[in-house]
Amino acid sequence: MSRPISRSPLVLAPFAFAIELWQHRALLWDFTLRNIELRHKGSHLGVVWALLNPLLMLGLYVLVFGYIFKGKFHALQHETQVDYALGIFVGLTIFHLFAEMLGTAPAVIVSNPNFVKKVVFPLAILPAASVGASVYHMLISMTLALLGVATVGPGLHGNIIWLPAILLPLVLLVLGMAWFFAALGVFFRDINQVIGFLSMALMFASAVFYSASTIPAPAWSFLRFNPVLLAIELARDSVMWNQPISLIRLSYLAGFGFLACIGGYACFRKMAPAFADVL
């Protein structure tokens, strides 16, 4: 189990997750690199696939959604098929961060029973390292998206400075969810059977392939609280459309991400003492 942090001052309690990650930052770095290497282990090109896969997907999106389906976001006056494909690529880059977490988090603890039996091992590092590997691939995809916007898209604008402020709450949100699902996966193995459905439902509810402005009013009354949808819309406004950033939406995303991270970590620490009994 992880080393308790109950001795931290009360004012630092909400940042207990950050304290533990900082205390074990070297271990977190090593396990993150391990997860990145394992993903491409056995392939001839290795980590090069982290660059090739997004490029291949970008080409596919341009062909299918841009030139075959001729989709539009109707965000630019002279929006091209390439602009639409790049908008989808930006949305999928963010969505895949959540999809990867949903696919890996429930099995992170279950697949490492030897670490659970080591009393001094900080178990919270395992889900965090998995998220770290996903963030690594997300940053590669986002870099390619930015290059595409700059070269064949509408071009980059000053609003690009908001992108880090959009991505950071996302990472906190995914980290909190990873801790929660990692702990839940120890006790409820059936969760893996519904992850595929949850991932697909999240994709269609997050405006990946369409603009949020096209969502009917009854559905928008619920979907407007979806942080993934808001993050995708904010990212497109920042990267693609050069639209003013909604500070209300950004503040909601930041608060939601921070609270989700605190809540996920608290759930993980609460359930961690029982991991060894179940495994």
C-alpha cells in the first residue's frame, strides 16, 4: 500500500495526490517510460509508431470525413474539408486520452498483484504512470494537429496560448478517473465488459464529429455539463476557429478536473487497504 499522508497539514489535504506524486516522482517517471515502451514492444519501429499512428489517422480523417462525407462544423466562413477533418482530429486527440484511460485503468492494479503485496510500494503510482503514457501520446497527436492547422488549415492565432490551460484540467480529470476505475476494477471485474459501451457513449456525447451548436436544446441541458465536450469545444476555439475563449466554461472545466482528481484519489486511498485481500 502507499505510504499514508495523514501527517500533512490540513491546508495541504486537497493536494495530497500532488504530494504523493512528487515524493515518488522518480518512480512515476520510470513506470511512465515503462508503459510507453511496453505499448510498442516487439514492433520493428518501436516508439516511432507514436508518431506514425496519428499521421495515418489524420490522413484517414481528411479522406473520409473531409472529401467523402464533406462534413462541416460551420465555424469558419470558408471552411474546407481539410478544416473539418482537422477539427475532428483535435476532438479525437482529446477523446482518446479518456478512451485509453477507460481501457487500461480497471486492470492496472489487478494485473500487478505483486506490487499490491509490497507494503511500502506506492500503488497510486500505477494508474498515474498509465495516464502519463496516455498524455505522452496525446501531446504527440496534438502537436501534429497544430502543425496541420498551421500548414494546411486556417492557421494558428493568438488564442493558442489558452491550450495549456485547457489541457491541464483534462489531465487532472483523467488522473482522478484513472484512480477511481483502477480501485473499482479490483472489486468489480465486470466493469471491463461495459467499458467499450461507456467509451462509445462518451464519444458521441462529446461533439467529436459535430459542433456543440447543433445539439438540440433538450439534450444540451444535460450535455453542457460534460467536461469532455467542453474541453473539445474550447480546444477547437483555441486551435482552429480563433474564437474568444469562454472563461465560464474554462473555469468549470478547471474546477471539475481538480475536484475529480481529489475525489478519485480519495476513493483510491479508501479502497487500497482491501486490495491485498481481494487479490
